[in-house]
Amino acid sequence: MSTGPNRILDEFAKLMTDAAGAAQGVRREVETAFRGQAERILNSMDIVQREEFEAARDMAVKAREENARLSARIDELEARLAGLTAAAEMSAPASGSRAKK
């Protein structure tokens, strides 16, 4: 059995350990209450959740890629059409001038 200053220090150390444990419990309770309140506030503000935002972002990326692919295809088809139109115009006056002679 300890006596004297060692016993006082042991009791003080035990008291501090208990106080630290109690403070940690209070901290957890405050964090839980804060998180609950924050969730209620965010839900009432109609803020988008991260999962929904990432899904929308992925859809936007896919849409941009599809848009670029379709734009390139349109450019290719327009070039082909311009080539066909130019070829038709070149052959039309030649046959038209032959008919007039």
C-alpha cells in the first residue's frame, strides 16, 4: 500500500486518466450532435450529395465525348457532301455546254 507523496501522485494520475476519458466521451457526444444538426441543415438546403454530383459529372463527360465524336462525323460528312457537290457542278456545265453546241 502506498503512502505519502506517491499515493497522492497515483490518485492524481488516476483522476487525470478518468478526466481524459470523460472528456473524450463528451467530445464524441458533441461530434455526434454536430453531425446530426449539420445533416439536418444540409438536407433542408436541398444541397446535392457527392454521389449525385459525381454521377452527373460522369454523364457530362460522356456527353462531351459523344458531342465531339458527332461533331467530327458531321464535319466529315459535310466535307464529303462538298466534294460531291463540287464534282457534280464540274460535270454539269461540261455536259450542258456539249448539249448547246
